[in-house]
Amino acid sequence: MNYDIPGLTSEAIGLLKSLISIPSISRDEEKAADFLQNHIEMQGMATGRKGNNVWCLSPMFDLKKPTILLNSHIDTVKPVNGWRKDPFAPTQESNGKLYGLGSNDAGASVVSLLQVFLQLCCTTQAYNLIYLASCEEEVSGKDGIESVLPELPPIRFAIVGEPTEMQPAVAEKGLMVLDVTATGKSGHAARNEGDNAIYKALDDIAWFRDYRFPKESPLLGPVKMSVTMINAGTQHNVVPDCCTFTVDIRSNECYNNSELFDEIQKHITCEAKARSLRLGSSHVPLNHPVVQKAIAMGRTPFGSPTLSDQALMPFPSMKMGPGKSARSHTADEFVFIKEIEEAIALYLELLDGIRM
């Protein structure tokens, strides 16, 4: 089928500019969700809504067919220092850049996937489609996609719109954050009294620095552990009785977070508590039909080090969207108009006629 890519791109840019103009920082996305829901309904489509998540099912939904989820997020981080432009005033320049908070991460994906969804809903396919614009992705919030999935029909596969330069991320690292506490006994530093909690923490900190989990991923590499925060002491002449530190752990698909946590506890003496075990690594086999078609289209599969809502999906998924990850969360964030045009064309080529 021939699609009007320039026309679809022009509509997508208009929608993206409107979304940029509506502040939608994580956990405060209501106005953006209202706007997007109204926009979809103006296209003659019925929507679902839970909190600040908005979704839409393709017409003539048939539970006998497999279902593909098209998902991206409407929330943004807070504007960082250094913006020279108004982050909530979309600015399109002659060089083809569209500036604005959330333009790259992940507004470009939100509008591109919506255009693709609306076009494919006018065709006959061997699958159903669900379009989902979710919230709280930037904070991995429990009122985001995790709260919506139980409300939806069974999903066979998902495409998650995130800035990947339209290359397919077929694996993604997970995240586990540990809060670790070493307990000692306070005393006067001049008399060498007490039991210094900092010294007790040092061995475990060194272990986190040096230990290597044996299973490495061809796409994601090794599990990465980084001690990123430390706190101890009340004043210079008091031996500290407590030292706390935080560990950022990025898992590969060879381990789930529970396995990593159990293994860590065998090696350290301090008390460790995981903030959450729910943000696991994801992986889709290279022989999956959608991945195979992406490869046939000249796309290059890769493993992504950054976290997305894929971590909360209990079904196969692939991260793929317009924009560049390095622009996310930066001052003067932007996306190229041509990236959105390319994304719409590539998504349509990928999905039109696919069979699973």
C-alpha cells in the first residue's frame, strides 16, 4: 500500500509541537494525556484511559489473531540546567531541527507510532494493534505501563518507541539499585575507640568494584556494578558507627535480578536491601519474524544499555524509534524532522504484512 509519508510527517510534527507545549514531567502528565486522548478520539477512534495512560485498540479486534503493542511514553524528565531555549516552546529551525523538552525522548516516537497505528488500522493485517501512550516511564513508576498491561488483551509482541536512530534494540540491560549498610560502634577518634563502619564497608565496596559475574551477553556484555553514593560520619573526631552506600547494577539477560541479589549476598558482609527486583533485562531472539524483517530492511540489531518500559513487559519486545539516545535528558533537546519522516516510513514497511 502506498502511504503519504510527507503528509503523515507534517501531521506528526504538528502533534509533537502541541505535546511539547504541554509540560508533562513524570507523575504530572494529566494535561498531555487529556490532549492526546482527545486527539485520538477526534480521529474517530475509541480510547481507554487509566490514570495518565491512554490506549487505543484497532477496529475489528479479533482475539484469534496475535496482537502487537505499539508503545511510547508521554512523560519527560525535568528540564536540566543549561537550556538556552524555552523547553516548553517548540522551536523549528531551518536546519531541520525541532527543539523542545521531550522532542527526542520520546515525543518523536509517540507521534510516529500513532500515525503508523492510524494508517495500519485502515488496512487488513494478520494481527491486531494496540497503541499505548504511557506515563511515568522516566521514573519507572508503578502507575505507568505496569498498571495498564493487566487491562489489555493478551499481547504477542511489542515495539517500544525510544530514540535508537531506528535501529532495533533486541536486548536491554535491567536495573537493580542496592542500599548497603555497614554497622560499627562510635568512639573518640583520638583514642582509637569504637569500630569504624567506613573500614567495614571498604572490603565490600572493593568487591563490588572488582567482581565479575561469569555469564556475559554477546549483545549486552557483562553485568555492571557501580558504587555511586556513600555517606558516613557526623564530625571529624568521632569514629562513625554507620556507613551507607548505594550500588547501581545493570543486569544482562543471563541473570534475573533475584539471582544477582542472592549471589551478591553470599560475598558481602554488610546488610544489603534492593529497592526493587522488577526492572529486569529483556531480550528477543534474533530469529523472531519482526527482528528478521528489520534485518532484511538493512537495520542492525544491538543491545541497549539504557532502561525503558521494556523492563516491565512479560512478552517479547523490541526497542526502536527516531532520534538519538545521546540527546535525551540534555539541554536544548531536539529531533530532526527527517528522523520522524524516516521513522514513519520504516515502521510502516516493518509492520505492513508482517506475520507472527
